[in-house]
Amino acid sequence: FLSTKLVVMYAKCRSLREARKVFDEMPQRNAVSWTTMIAAYAKHGKAEEALKLFNEMKENGVEIDSFSFASVLPACSKLGSLDQTKRVHEEIRKRGIEDNVFVGSGLVGTYVKCGSLEDARNVFDKMPEKNVVSWTAMITGYAQNGKVSKARKLFDKMPERNVVSWNAMLAGYVRNGIVDQALRLFVKMPERNVSSWNAMIGGFSQSGDVKTALEFFEKMPSRDVISWNTMISAYAQNWDFNEALNMYRQMQEAGVQPNSATFASALPACANSAAVQQGKEIHDDFRRSGLGRNLFVGSALVDMYAKCGSIEDARKVFDKMPERNVVSWTAMIGGYAMNGNGKEALQLFKEMQRSGVKPN
RNA sequence: GGUAACUCAAA
């Protein structure tokens, strides 16, 4: 069908809305159009929507194949619910497609992100054929959960490696604070991409070596938005707030489109230096960016206004947030406490508990 | 014609 191709096209051009419009108006939807929409939502981080569509697909009696499962698994990863993932896994088993390498690798990664290394390893061991993606997903599982040597054993054992596998191992060393090993890999790897460089910059930043982080940033062949965000964070987290804001400005001059992480990285620099004027400018930039509301940016804004003493503005942002978690609540409550308004702080604390958010 | 793995962010 022609409209199926249209949905695919719009989804590829990352125009979710347009794709959905065509999808909704289609006279007949097949497995391809359903899967395309599910994958598009998952890619945009809209996990609930992806799962909703997946369930609707089942209700409509459309056949769910390995493509559909592999597409919905990233949404399960984002939700992080082990129960949800086990339910999907059960459906996969029932349909007898757990041997598919895309489905298997997806399951490994999803179990990792739901915090169950055991289930991940189980699926991994049972896979009749593994490819570089399956191996890399398993390595990431160990590497990101404090088991670097297990990760390294797998890494050395895997039949073939690509740049992503090298990056996964490198990131594992970084995550566990072993920057020298990360650097050793970085030097040794047969090819590097922008992610490899970004990971190293993050590693140096994490160990407090902003100087070397900057050297790598300047030396790398090309920089993407993550490179810039990492440097902004590097300065902000190492108490050089002016340089953080400087990087933010340079990024704009370089014509790089900021994303939500950019704002969430730059705002703490204003918060911690009580730079309310710059904070307001960044708030304006965010509104003008056309990026949708974001939990991280919302919390960073609340914290920025609160720490700058503009408690009213903090509350305005807080009230407009569509979703709040313990970080947003804590930022707001802390703001009132700092302001000497213990009464309002206490009241909000109770309100937070009433809304089902647990303090930590 | 649709699918899986790596790097950045808030109290």
C-alpha cells in the first residue's frame, strides 16, 4: 500500500505527528505500518505511547512478528519495569520467535535496563546465534553494573568487535572510574567515532581533569551536541560556572542545535552562581527552542530560580510541570526551606507524599 | 517497505 510507505517516510524524516496523521487516516493498516509507528514512538522516548499502540495492534488482530517485538522492547527499556518486560518475553516465547537474533538481543538489552542481569544472561546463553549486537548488549549490562572484569572477559571472547563494542567497553571503564584503562582502550581501538571521543571527555571530566577533557574536545575531528553538553557539564560539575556558560554560548555560535540535555547541563551553572539573569536567558532559549517540556529541564529550572532566590518563578515553573518526580519536588521544597519558609516547605512535603512520590 | 547494541543531562 502507498500509505504504508508514507508512514515509513514521515517516521524516517522524524516527523512523528505527520506519520501519526497518515497512520490514523489509513483505511487499512498492516503489520508494517503498525510497527513503523511503534518504533517511531520508541525512538522519540514516548514509551507509554509505543506500548499503547503495541496493545492496540494486538487488539486489532494484526499479526505480531519479530519486527514488532524488537520495536517495542526499547519502550520497555525506557519504562524499566521488569514485570512488563517479562510479560512481553512470555508472548515472545508463546509465538516461538525467541530465537530471532533481533528479538534476543533486544531482550538482553531490555533486561539489563530493567535491572536484571540474570535474566539478560539467561536469554544471552540460550540464543542459538549471537551477533555483535547481542554480545555488546551483554557487555554493556556487566559494564554498567560494576562488573567490569566480567564485561572485559566477554569483550575478549567475542568473535568480532565493531566500534560500538569498543565504545561499550570503554564506557564501562569510565562508569567505574577507571579512566586509565579507558584511555588504553581508546588508544588501542582500530577506529574511533564521535561517541568514543565523547566517552573519553566524560571520563576525564568525571575524574576532575577538565583540562584534558578540553584537550580532547578540541582535538576531536568533529563534535556533536553530546560533545558540547559533556563539556558544559564538565565545567559545571567542576565548579567552573563561568566556563560552563561560556561553552553554552560557544555552542550556539558554532550553530549546534541544543537538546534538552544542553539546558539541563547549563542551568545548574546559573543556579550555583546565583546568576538569575543568565538563567532567565537560558529559560527563554529553551522556550524558543521548541523542545517539549522535559522533567530534567523542569527540575533544573525550579532549582535555578530557587537557588537564585526567585522562589515565585520557581513555583510557577513547578506548577506547570506535567510530571514531577522526587528530584523536582526536592528542588522546590529545598527552595522554600532555603528561603526560610519552613511552613510552605512542610506543606509541599505532605503534598508530595499525597501525590504518591516517596521521599528519599 | 518496518526491528535490536555504545557516548551527554536535573535536587
